Amino acid sequence: MDIRFYDLNLNLIHILPPSSGVAGYVSMNCKIEFQGDGSFELSFWDDNLVNIIKNHPEGIILKWGIFEGISTDYSLTEDEKKLFGKHLNNLLVKSAIPPSDLSGNVQTLVYKIISDNYDWIETAETQTGFENVTYKTDKYTAGNTFVSNLCARGFSGYYLYLDIPNKKYKFKILKTVDRNFIFSESNLNAYEIQEDFDGKNIAFGGWYEKQNYDSEGKKKDTTWTYIKTETKQGVYKQDVILKATDPTEAEKELKTHIADYTVSLKTKNVKYGTDYNLGEKVRLQHDGITTKKYITGVELWHENTENGEQPILGELKEVKENG
């Protein structure tokens, strides 16, 4: 499968085939994320592409099958040439979003952020079924972080993609839906299942600086206030300092202090974009236990003339961003 390269105006500037005797790519590894920037790493041989990369310090657009990305870095030696970058979602970093106090349907809010701050991006058609959310921050925030956090409040994702024929960048918000699909070794569609657990973020209680107001709504002194989700004693107790300033936000923020538990696996007889998609709820059967997981990302690769894919299964949780 060829890799196509475009300038930022989406003019085709180069085509790179799989590795051959003269020029081509040796390996391509990329990641697409439901609520993030993703990444790619390309190893290649092609002096023409080297010159193109050097002549476009602003970055070039890369399209490899369903993956679309923007270059950010490169490493060139006599023996090895590599190009690094992010999924197109990372282009949202080009704008900083001002302090905001938002409330409403998450799709409406996200699309307004895009239309107000990115006049070169066209939003896709609207859908139904998105949650109502509140989101407040009193500082300027990088656009990709702001949109990711806002989507996370409504357990939604997002996807920036190309409309090559019309030379347009397009954006759509993604819903979490139940695919009712089972990954398991017994179903012969999963193998090399790997479980990763990170408990550094766990907390059962937290302190936050509560903002108080007088009867006329004017700010008064703040008071440090404690809340908890579970009662733990002794060495089992774990508290955290929260960024929230009111009880509702503090409660939501504390609920995000849970373990990060993800499962990665290699698949066969299934295909991303056909059998599963970003954000979908699926089932995983492993060691006799069935659990519900979300497709939080997918890794795609080409190496030694072989292609592969690996979904990343995890939990979706709110991202708290208060200034």
C-alpha cells in the first residue's frame, strides 16, 4: 500500500511505495486514538522524500490507508531515515482556546469551538444522542487538549480527517456505542492478550479549595473542604489535592482518580473500520472472565512486508481541566 504525501494545502507532492530496490518504506507504525493525538513512525529510503521533508519545515500531510497524519520530526542518517508525527487530530494544537465556562450539548459545544477557532476546518453533519455537559477553565488551553477534555466530559471522541477531492480538512465528534462484539481466543479473533495496570492515580478522598460567595454573589474567602468516595483507614487511605472550586466539580474530579487499566491484543479475522471502531463498547473474554471495554485506540503497522493491527481496550473517564 502506497503512502501519499501532501502539502498543508492538500496538494499531492509525493508517493512512496513499499520498500523496493531504489526507494520505498521499510516500516510504518501508527496509532489512532479516540480522545487524543495518536502518532506515527515511518522508516524509509528515498532521497526525493528527504528533500521534500527538508523543504517543508511546517510539516507535510501523510495518508496511509485509513491513517492520516501530520509530520512533526525527522531523523536522517546515512543508514536510517525516519519521519515522525501525529494523527491529524494534533492539528488542533494550532490554536489556543481562551478561558471558558460552557454548558450544553457536547456536540454543539465542540462544533462551536471548532468553527470559532479553526476557519480552515469544516465540521461534519450533526448527530443525535450526545450528552449535556458543563466545562469550565480560567486559563488559555491548547486546542487539542481543550477539545479532548470537553469531549471526555460527554464520554465522546473526535476525529480530524481529509476530504482530498475538495482539499478540505473535516472534523467530526464520535459517539460511544455498544457494538456487542466479543474479542476472545476461543472466538479465534484475538491472541497475545496483554493487560496493563497503573494504580498511581488512585484516590478515595480529596481536598479542594471551595470558593464561597455572599448573598449578592460576590466572592468571599475560600475554605479547604474534604470529600471522599470510600472510607479507608490507615495505610489504605489515599487522598489527593483537587483543582475544583465547587462541590459538584470536586465530586466529578475525584471520580477520575481511578486505576488506569488497559488491555492490548493482536487480532485476526477482524478489521478496524469494519468489525470495530473507535469509542465502541465491546466485550473481552480472557481467563474465563467477560468484561466490557471501550476501543480507546488502535495501532496499525507494516513491517517486513506484513501488515497488522492491534486494538487498545480501556475505560473512558472524564478529564478534569480547571484553571
